[in-house]
Amino acid sequence: MSDAEKNSEMDDGAPKRSTYHHGDLRAQLIEATRHLVEDKGPDHFSVSEACRVAGVSTAAPYKHFKDKSEMLREVALGGMQRQYQQMTEALAPHPPGTLDRIVALGRVYTQFAVTEPGVFRLMFGLSKDHDGDECLIDMGRNVFGMVQQQVAQFRGSDVIEPLDERRAFLLWSFVHGLSFLQIDGKLSKMDMAVDMDDVLREVSERVMRDAPA
Amino acid sequence: MSDAEKNSEMDDGAPKRSTYHHGDLRAQLIEATRHLVEDKGPDHFSVSEACRVAGVSTAAPYKHFKDKSEMLREVALGGMQRQYQQMTEALAPHPPGTLDRIVALGRVYTQFAVTEPGVFRLMFGLSKDHDGDECLIDMGRNVFGMVQQQVAQFRGSDVIEPLDERRAFLLWSFVHGLSFLQIDGKLSKMDMAVDMDDVLREVSERVMRDAPA
DNA sequence: CTTTATATGTGAGAGCCTCTCACTTTGACA
DNA sequence: TGTCAAAGTGAGAGGCTCTCACATATAAAG
């Protein structure tokens, strides 16, 4: 074993590992989990398979995670962070207080669901498992807070009032449902072709209008 | 073994069965599955446990179902039928062409989700498994068709136009998202108290109003 | 009223999974 | 250099899905 191939990120995820201790198994297992969740679905994910991918024994993960569900939770958390990140970035191109900002947030939300349906399902969907996780809840609060803030700014205010909460909630419900219908293929099965951008804009307008009589 | 306790629905689901062949194992397994799905969650459901509940060997189900997932699909299908049924009934009290009818449909949808979250998740959620099932898709079409019809009638028409499809779709997305947020407990975790009826009415109004500029 | 065929249930077991435990390896640091 | 804690392993207990050869009750036919 040469000095060169000793440590570091040499191991490419292939089952051959030439070095005693793994570079950073924990991170690599999370990555493997994410991949598997994505192409087998959150159910049908197995720790064993993640081990095979990472090239370690099936006992190894339990030095880093308490549980199978802890591995999944880690992936879910990563997803929330990524989503939050994307949402923040999506804000930048548009001036504050515009509807465009609100539309942009919705677009990120649904687009995330479409590009990473497995992770998205993990973040929501499977409730019973990682239910009371404070980190996840906090991330959720962050995301929701961002929406509320943009909704308030659209009104020209910087403080969030009940009206803003209400609107943010309506928007959230909508994009959430839209995302699920989309990834479950319900829309295509109903022979419905939907222009996402179009729909998002319409809904944002409808929600942000003055309350109905 | 007396003649009285011979056949029929004598066996109450308890693991003791005094008769040679089961009364109607298929139906009973579906019932057991539904119950288990409801209180353990759709994942965490196991065929073995259903067998224990029904009091048969673990090989028995495979005389009636191809698969674990076929059992689940049967439960999902039952759910769709029940939901459809409830929606039809919910229409009756309100005169045709009213917003009340549309609100009522939404209420049934979310209420179903709340009272049977496990089954609801099964009906949607787990896509990969019972994905291309024609029965499920047809039932979905029925439900969606009903919404479209009410939306058209609200406009005073009996024929469904693109506008109606659009509106029905918006409504669907919304109640779908609302249902999931509700059963995942996201709302309570966000310290949001929401009056369902109130929200449903507001959304229906917003969606059924004239299109925004 | 037998006989036979069919549907339905069973026990055993193959092969997968999760998770534990005693044990080994290895890198860090005193 | 010696010791320890962290990280990985093989074996295996126990649970799961699903198959297969076999058993048994009911219905249909003789």
C-alpha cells in the first residue's frame, strides 16, 4: 500500500477500499442513502444496500447512526437545508416586495420535489418515523418564515401580521399539494398538462389579492 | 364442533379459529391490513402481523394476494371508494350550483385524510408500488370528475370547459396539500391553529372568482 | 353415498433485512 | 514507544416476504 492511496477521498464509493479505516464513512453513507432513496424510493431503501455501495460491513453504520431511520432523517435534514438554500438564492434576482419573489419561492418548492422526489417524500411523507425531530421542525419554521416575510413585504410591511400568516399558509398548502400531485404522477394520469410557472403565478395572484367578500 | 359454530362470520378476528377453512379470509385480511396500516403506518405494516391478527399461517395470504403490495393496494382502493362515496353524499344537502357544494367536497377530502391518515397516504404517497393500477387511476378520475362537474355547475354550465378543469385542479392541489400538512402535523408544529371550514371556504371563493388581471 | 378435484390453509425453509456483540485494527497522543 | 478510544468486522439472533410440497374440507361427478 503506497503512501499515495492511503487516506483522503481516494475511495470512490466502489466496494473496494484499500485502507484500514474509512476516510469519512458517515458522510459517505448519507450520500449512499440519498442516492438509494432517490432511485428505489424511501421505502425499499435498505441499510445493507447502502453498506454494499459504501463497501463496508453491515455492522459499520451502527457506529455512526443509532438507527436506519436516523440515516434517513439525516438525508431529510440535508434536503431541507438544500431547499432552504435554493429558496434564498431564488429571491435575489427579484426586487423586494414583488409578486415575482413569491412565485419564485413556490417554483423552488415544486422544482425541488420534482428533481428529488425521494428526498422530498422523506422530508414530509413518512411522518411517524422522524416525527418529533427538532432540527427538522426548525428548518420547516425557517422555510415557512421566509414565505411569511415575503408575503408581508409584498404588503409593504416588515412585520408579519395574521393576514400574512394566513396567506403564507394558503400558498404553502397549495404548492405542497401541487408538488405531491406532480411527483405521484396524478396529473399525467388525469391527462392534464400543466404549465407550472403559469399555475404558480395565478395562484400567487389569487392568494395575494384582497380577501373575498 | 357443533353445527352452529361451523362456518359463517363466527370467527371474530381473534387468533382462535375452530373451523377447518376460514370463513372469508380474503376480506378479513384486508380488514386487518387496513387496521394495521392505520395504527402502525403504511410502512411498518407487515403481512406476518396481519396473519397473526387473522389467526392464520404466514403462507395463507398468498392464496388470495400475489403480493404484500397487492394487499395494500386493495386497502387503497377501498379507501378511494369510501372517499368517493362520502363526497357524493356530501353534495346532497346543498343546492346545485352553489359554492357550498364545492366547499363540501373539499371538506370531505381533508376530513377523510384526517380520520384515516394511513389509508390516505396509501392512496397517494407510496407511488412506486401500486403505480400503474388502472382501478386506482379510474377512481381518481371519478373523484376529479366530480369536482370538475361541480365547478362547471357553479358557472351555470353542465359542460366542463378548460376553465373548469383549471379551477378544479387548483382546488384539488390545495386540499391535497392541506390534507398532507394536516396529517403530518406540520401545522401544529408551526403553532398554527387553522379553522378548516373557514380556510376551505376562503380558498373556494378565491379560486372561483374571476381570473386575476 | 362414495370418489375425486379444487380451493384453501399449513410447516418448513430460503433468502433478505435490521441490529447486537465480542473481537480486531489503527491512528492519536501522552 | 505504549496505550486507548474510535471505527470496522464476522457471526448470529430474530423478523420479514414469499415459495413449495403437503394436508384438508367442500363441491361436483359418478
